[in-house]
Amino acid sequence: MFAAVNRKNNFKITAVFIYIILIAGVLVTISPFLWMILTSFKTQSEAMRIPPVLLPSDWHFENYIRIFDKLPFGRIYFNTVISSVVTVAAQLIFCSMSAYAFGRIEFPGRNAIFLAMLSVLMIPSSFFLLPQYLIIQKIGLLNTIPALFMPNLFSAFGTFLLRQFFISLPDELEDAARLDGCNHFRIYSKIMLPLIKPGLTSLAILTLRFSWNDLMWPLIVNTSADKMTLSAGLSYLQGQYSTDYPAIMGGACLSILPLLILFAMFQKQFIEGIALTGIKD
Amino acid sequence: MAESKNKKSDCFWGYFMIAPNMIGLGIFFFYPFFKNMYNSFYDIGAFNVTKWAGLSNYKKMISDTVMWQSLGNTFKYVLIIVPFTLVLSLLVAVLLNTKVKGQSVFRVLYFIPAITMTAAVAIVWRWLYNGDFGILNYILGLFGIPSRSWLSDPKIALFSISAVSIWMGVGYNMIILLAGIQGISGSYYEAASIDGAGPLKKFRHITLPLVTPTLFFVMTTSLISAFQTFDVIYMMINSNSIALNSTQSVVLYFYRNAFVFSKKGYASAIAMLLFVIIMLITALQMKLQKKWVNYG
């Protein structure tokens, strides 16, 4: 009996220990964000005070207005939204179409082309950057909105990911549709596409996360302030006004807000979408 | 007859449906791949004036100490970031997989850095790390630990940057590992319980071996992204910082050569080197995986 009590206590101690570790981890994960939000409402001198003040004495919302004086921030926001939306939409269409063809149609050279495409996945993305830049430069698109999304409309990864989903659908679906005289495009768009929704969600989330947050590409192709994305805009803000911490933190808050809101709304899809990428085959 | 008509239509739809993606990949990925190799044998200066340079870019690379230092830094980033990220994300995943209350809340909170922009996160950390007004020095000071210049001291800046990368990576990889762990059949654990195995034994003999395929996936993606560390360094270290040479990664050095110094030919040669290294590492990993990854 004593042994049983001991064991129960042991369980309790382990459980408490687990909670302590997990909560400590959460604090480390979350507190930089809290500090960012709080700093964005402080005055400059308050932000730099030692010992630090946790809460601002007054909530200075005008810090946020100041960002818009320093940068065409509304325009930058718009650029980021457009670029991300176009990238996600294009990848969903182009990748799902080619994924269907690679997964469900037999045509000459299919495997060779698919393997060639997979080789793109193995190559570090920075390897393509400079020639991509030279192409955009040559067609005269530097410092334009299309420059932000052009190379990212196409994806080997997205095709690979969605192909797994198309392959796993049963053949009977297709056979029945073909007897009814449907062509491949109809089978793809009317029957199969709705069935691979989890795959599409996963690709949409990964692509959105990438294009919203990407830094190097927008930094390279668009240098004028009204054609930047948020990442590049933040880097510009920090470079030009390095001591105005409250405004910089405000800019950072505004930049991460849209994805945080989307995440709050679609937690399950975000988490499952990311988790899916690890369970291949 | 119908058979051959079907084949023809298959052929048409096949090519038709892969065309948009493959043409795009051709222009923006396949062509750049060969173009980059080609460029590495040329001098490409301002206004893209191009001149045959033979192997001179590669020769220059061999004698370029900054280049070697950035390569060394890159290996340091990989060796610090990858193991810490893997161990911490596995730890969090395993702990969350025990019957903790509020598992979904924890998952959401840990995941937040994974969806936030590196630029924004780096700005905040830069502020936390600030030598004069940063809260990190203040907190450490409460425990009697002396202040440091986290980002301008060349000896420690690389570690400060790595810590931010680890902090960003744990949530993302934890989600993937947790899914892997949850995919392990409960019957293994039941059998082990009947045999009287404790939690540590179960972890060592069930969870760890069966999660190795997921672990391998996570390791591969973390390795490749650590090799290409750029955003955090770019945002936290100014181009005139005394810590630049001791924190600069190969990708940052590539970027500076291509777009700041306008030495695009030389930058292409650096990109080639990075490509070869990542290929070698990938090949080595594929070979080693047979030794430790358990495909049941």
C-alpha cells in the first residue's frame, strides 16, 4: 500500500516537473513578443530606461502613426498582401495541375520529367537567386510588384507534396468518371481537387508563411520604398531610424499581426498543415 | 481503337497540365541553375558588363580569407543550431505527448515564432540583446552576471545569433515531431507497460527508434536551412559592425558580393561552393541514415 502511495506521489512530482519545463519554455517563447508589444507603446526615453519599466505609463498610440510618416507603410502592407495572395493562388493552381498529371496520367517521359523536377528540391534556394535577379532585370521588372512574386509562382515542392495526395485517391473514382466521358481536366477539377483539400491547405499555409516573411528576394529586386514588402521595410526602418525603438517595435507588431490573426482563426489547419509535411510517402 | 484514342488524350492532358508549372520552373530554376555555373567563369561588374574570367573567380576564392571565415562561421551555425533545435523540439514534443492538460494551448503558443517574420523577430531580439539598454543584461545583472555586448563582441555574437535561430526553429519542428510521435501505435506502449517499463525506458526503446524517420526529415530540413542562414544575421549585424566577419555566413557573403560590391561573377562562384557542400552533406546524410533511421 505504501508503495502505491509512493508511486502516486512520484507521478505527481513528474507531472509538476513536466509542467514547469513546459511553462518555462512558453515564457521564453512568448516574452519577446510581449516585450515588443509593450515597447511599441512607450516613449523613447521610457523604452531606454534602466531599470526597465514593464508597462508604459501612458499608451502612446502615436508611435504607430509615426511609422506611416517614415515609410509608405500602407503601400508596403498592400504590396505584401498582393504578392502573397498571388503567390499562394498561382502555386495552388499550377502545382495541383502538374501534380495530378504526374500522379494520375501516364504519358511518355513522365518519370524522367518528374525526377528532373525533384532535383530542384535538392538545390539550395540561394543558388537560383542571382540568375533570377538578372532575368527580372533583363525584362525590366526591377522595382515593380510582379518582381516580388514572379519566380515563386512555380514550385517543385508543391507539386511533390500534392502528388502524394492525388496518388492516394482510389482508381474507381476515375474509372467511373471516364465511363461518363469526362476528360482528365474535368476529373481533376470537379472530382479530385475537392478531395485533396488537406493537401491544398497545407501548401497554401506553407507558401503564405514563406512569401509573407521572405526577406532576401524582395530586398534584392525592389529598392524603392513604395515597392517594398514588410520584411524589407522593417530592415529599412531599422537602418534609417535605429534609435526610435517604439516605432520600430510598432512596425514589427503590425508586420506579424495578419499571420497571427489567421493563425488564431485556423490553428488546426496551420498545425496539421505543417505536421503533414513530415509524414511523407 | 478506343485504347489508342485514350492514350493520345492522356498524352495531351499530361503535357498540357504540367506545362505551366514546368515552363515556369524551366525559366526560373533550371535555366538559372546552368546560368549560375556559366556566370561563375565570368567577371560581371557594374551594368552587367561581362568578361571571360576562366578560373580566376575560383582562384580568388581559395585565397580569400573572408570567404573561408564565412564558411567556418556557417559550419559553426549548423553545428550549434541543428543539434539544439532537434533536442529541444524533441523534448517539448515528448513532454506534450504525455497527458498534459492544455496540450493544444501549449502547441499554439510554442508555434507562434514559426509563423512570425524573421525580420520582426530579429529586430526584437536585437533590442533585447542591446548592450546598454537591453533587458537581457538587466535580468542577468539581477543574478550578478556581468553585462556583455551580445551582438558586437566578435567572440559571442555568433552564439547570440544562433540562439535566436534555435528559438525560432523549435516550435516548427516540434509540431512535425509531435505528429510523428502520435503516429506510433499505442499497442507498443501497452505491451511495454505490462512488462513494467517506466517512461524513460519507453522513450529509449519505443519513441526514439520509431520517431527516427520523422527525426531524419526534420534534421534534413534544419540542416539545409541552417546552411543558408541569412535573415537573422542580416537584421542583427550592421555592415560596419566589428562582429561582421566573425558572424557572416556564406549566404550573407554571397549576397554582399552580388548586390553590394557588384561582383556577380565571384558571387556565382561562392554559390557554386555552397551548392557542392550541400550536395556532399545530403549524400553523406543519405548514406548515414541507413545506420540510424528505422523504417520499421
